Amino acid sequence: MRAARGTDALKEALRDIQAPVKDQLERTVQEMWRIVAMDGELMPDVTQHLMGMKGKMFRPTLLLLASETAGQAAPSAVTMAAVVELIHLATLVHDDAVDHSVLRRGMPTINAIFSHQVSVIFGDFLYSRALLELVERGDLEPLRVFTRASNQLTLGEIRQLGAVDRLSFSEQDYEKLIKHKTAVLFRAACEVGALSGALGHRDALARFGERLGMAFQVADDLIDYTEQQETTGKPGGQDLKEHKVTLPLIAALRTVGPAARARVEALFNASEPSDALVEEVVGIVAEAGGLEYARRRGEQYAQEAEAALATLPASPARSALADAIAYVMDRRW
């Protein structure tokens, strides 16, 4: 099993990954402001708060690195990087509205500060502005990739909300869900990066992005079981409190006895599970090997991402993409 690195080491690792595209990332933030500024005067406080919530710019980093794997990136790469981050922010705003979340990255959500209605409308605004930017550029292929990804993201949310018997959710159901919820945008970022300077590597980079996205989501789902609010910026055990079934629980339910399963069912039958019950179920999942199974599955996705890079020529961008795999796997496990 890979050993987790400390917070400072992970921040340094991310800086190293982003080093080849540092200047482009700075211009990406400026592009984001330009794209949302058209109607920014309508809700300036919301826009200001949201832009302050932008995180590690991981998806734009992947897009920019992918665009440089065959040499010089096209000038459009920075705009494409801004678009993918705005789509990502839109998904976060909508997620917080659906889940009634009050914290995101340690900061109050738009849902908490303003209102549920503002969250929904502003998420729609971000989606529409990002896609309108592509329409106005008249570049059909990136528009096709991002629009398809946005549609799949929505289908993923519908699939999750539509689950009736959550405890019968299978590993195959889970894989399909995280592919739609997370991996499609990673794939789109890398595929559009290829369209912005490395067209000959489009299929390989798209595959890399998808498998990296799968590993990323498994890591996130593990984090919910293993980290606390001061580390993640979100309450610990939030997935269980919201009755979300992720891979650690799916794996554990295959082996637990009747008494342990009854405690899990008690949690899912409670409208607001107590912290003590959540902690008990976390312990059940760990004891049944659910965390270890999910770690191994995440490693498999990471290996598949690494294999997808094998056909790319050696370059600083390719090396940084390979380092991104290690970063995803190490960040909080």
C-alpha cells in the first residue's frame, strides 16, 4: 500500500505538477473572470465568493499539461482550461444545493450564505456561460466534448438521486456512477487538452483522464471515512450521514454478519443519523476490509491511467501527468 504524504508535501507535489504550466494557470484565472464578468454585475457578491472558493485548479492543470504533450500548445488552451474549471465549479454549486451543504473547502457555501435558489440559478449561469464561450468561439469539437460531459454529469446525479434501495447498490452501479459524476470531466479536460495541441494523442489522453478520474473519486470516498473536518473542510462521515453508498461500504456489506448489517440499516433508516452511529458504521466498514478493498481498487485505476500515458513521447508535460497520478493516490490516504 502507498504511504500517505503530509499536507505540506502534497502542496509541494502539486506545485511541481503545475510548474510546467504555471503562467498559463495564472492566465486561466483571468479568463475565468472575463467569462463570468458579462453578467457579473447581477450578483457580484455571489461571483466574488465563488471565485474565492476555487480550489487547486486540478482539472485546468490536466488540460494544460495534456495540450503540451506533443510540444507547443494552441493559444486556445488557456480559454479551454477556464471553461473546464467553470463547469467544475457549476457542479460543486449544484451539489451543495442538492445536499444542503454548508461547507465547501472549509468555506461557507453559496447555499449557506445566500439561498438554495441562488445556488441553483448561479450553477446554471456558470454552465451556460462556459458553454456559450465555446459557441462564440465557433470551435465545434471542444463544444461537443464538454457538452457531452455536462450531460453525463447530470445523468450521474439523476442516477444517484433515483437509487431506491441504496444498500443493494452494486460495485458495477458504483463504477457507472463515478464515471458519470467525476471521471467524465477529467476525461473531457484531457481530451480537449489534446485538441488544443496534441491531437495525435487524443484517445490516449482521454483514456488517461477517465481512469485518473475514477481513482480520484475512490480516493475522495475513502477520505470521507478517514479524515476529519479540519483536514477536508467538510464534516467527517458526511457521505454516510447523507445515506450515500460508496465503494468502502459496498465492499464491506459483502462480508459483514447480520448484526453489523442491522447497524448499517439502522443508519440508513434514520433521517438524521447520530455521530455515534456514523462512527460505529465507519468502524464496521474498516473492520470488514472495506477501506482496504477500495484502496486496492483505486490503485488499479491508477495503474490503468499510467498505462494510457505509455504511448506519449517523453516530455516535462508527460512527466507531470504521471506525477499527477501519484498525487491523486497520496493526497490523503
